[in-house]
Amino acid sequence: MIYINPTISIKDALKRLDDTAEKVLLVVDENNILLGTLTDGDIRRYILKTGMIEGIVESIYNPNPIYALEGQLEDEIKSMIFKNKVEILPVVNDKKQVIGFHRWTDFYEREIEDYSPSEKLDIPVVIMAGGKGTRLDPFTRVLPKALVPFKEKTISEHIIDSFKKFGVQKFYFTLNFKGKVIESYFNSIQKDYEIEFIWEEEFLGTAGSLSLLIDKINNDFFVTNCDILLNVNYNKVYKYYKEVDAFFASITSIRHYAIPYGIVYTGEQSIIKKIEEKPEHTFQINTGVYLLNKKVLDYISENTYIDMPQLIDRLLEENKKVIAYPINEKDYIDIGQWEEYRKFMKIFE
């Protein structure tokens, strides 16, 4: 259901966006009168501004939505949707009560392009592909996780495509476990982008191998694990990162967790203070995709094991500006888990 009341919490609105197949919610009052619209972009801007997920919808929705009138001609509706690039166009009667809506996909086969082809990202992407992929065992006893297949492509190629559409042309692969298989595969296929392979002699963690790039990267760059796929506008990530003069950015996913038990809180002598029945919690979790200033490499010792959380802690200790850029739960898939792998296959089907 895409209809919500303005008094519901932002957390509940996020869950509604994740649960529905739509990208927009219609904000209505108790008489179903249209008050506005709410998108994940509205919520993201609120979180980026305040750093909080708490709050109610009333403070962040768009109170001036585009809408069609009951009885309006289909050609006019189609034109309104295209001209204003709206995912959902509500239809209202003469009292402004919502009586239905039209989707972009009702008239157009392709989704709305959330980027401008003229805005090209001229920075490289580092794909961390040196891990053993133990979470996908026994699959990864044969193939490295970077080459896990989906339809006609590997997960790495899907990752590359997700950056390529924003203009990225240069990719680095950090390699170790079964690295020769990855290198041979990419050397054997046709490509319209550039790849360079970086070898670590020992396992250096999720950040350590970046030290091998210190003489190769001259500017900002993205880093991604090789089993993560995001649906995100990387142009917008980079633009915000530059606007706030960040040193390091972590793309985060907003996740909702419902605990199916009553949580018992106790004090001294195990006296129960309260019981919270089946609580729900909402968090920003780390996706494993980052945007870095080249100077971050100065904080990684050569050929030394370090994971990304340790690196972030080091930057925070040095008072460097480290930010989070949140995306919806449904826009993040961790292919490194069998359950997520199966989910991703269903999406492609």
C-alpha cells in the first residue's frame, strides 16, 4: 500500500518503501485528500542533514506534488509523467481525494534514468577481489567469488556496469586467492573499459591492499567489495562528498530488524526492570562500498594487514571527516551470502 498518513514515523515509511514495489509513497489525510509525496530521496536528504532516522513524515514530505485530475486524457497524463520525470502520478477528484495513480512503467518500458549522461565520473574504482569467499563455500572452492555468475555475466561485471553508466572507465582489481582465474577471465573477454590487476603477496584484509595503489591513484576513488551490488546514483554520492568536503565516505544501507522475542532488562540481583515485547530496531549498516580521498592511503602501512573498520577508526582518531551516505535496504545486495544470492537471482528472473 503506497498511501501513508503524515503522522507515521520515518522508520515506518522506510519499511513501507522497502515492502512495496513502488518508489514513491502518497501522503494523504484521514479523508484520503492528497497532501504530498514521499520518496527515498526525501528521506535520504533528511538523514544527511540531521544524522538521524527518527522523526515523522510530516516534516520531510513534498507538499507540492504533481497530480492529474479525474477524467484527464491518457495522452495528457503520459506527457505529464514524462515532462516531470515522476515515478508515480496520483489522480485526484474535484475534492483532491486520491482515486488512483499512474506509474512511469505504465507508459514507458525503461526505468527513469536517475543520472545525466553528460555528468561523467572521471575517477577510478578499486574492486577488492583477494578474499577466499568462505561464505559461499563450496562454490568458491572452484571459482573465486568475483566470478560468481548471474545470468550472462559475473557479479564483477555487474558491479563494473553499475559504475560504467556514470562514466567510470578505469578499474583496479586487487587479487590474491584464485587471482589468476580472475585475471585470465577478464583478459579473455571483450571490454570497453580499462582494468589493471594489483597483486597482494599476503592476505592484507579489506583495506590493506590499497597501500599497493599509492603510486597509481592521483585523485578520489571508489572502493567496493567484489560481492556487493548497489542501486545508487554514484554521481550524487560524489557530488555530496565534495559539497561537504569529506575525506572518506561509506555508503550505508538502512536495515530493519525485528526481534521475535520479548527483551528482558534487569538490574541488581537480577530484578526485572522492564520487558520490551518483540522490539524493532532500525540501523545504518556498512555495505562495503566507499569513496576515498587519495590521502587516505597515507594512513595504510605498506604490506600490513588492516580491515576497513580499523582504517575508519584511524581516520576518526585523526579527526578526518568521515561520512555516511544512506540508501534503502532494497538497493543493497550482498552476494557473498547464499540467501542473498538466491534473492538476487529471483530479482533477475
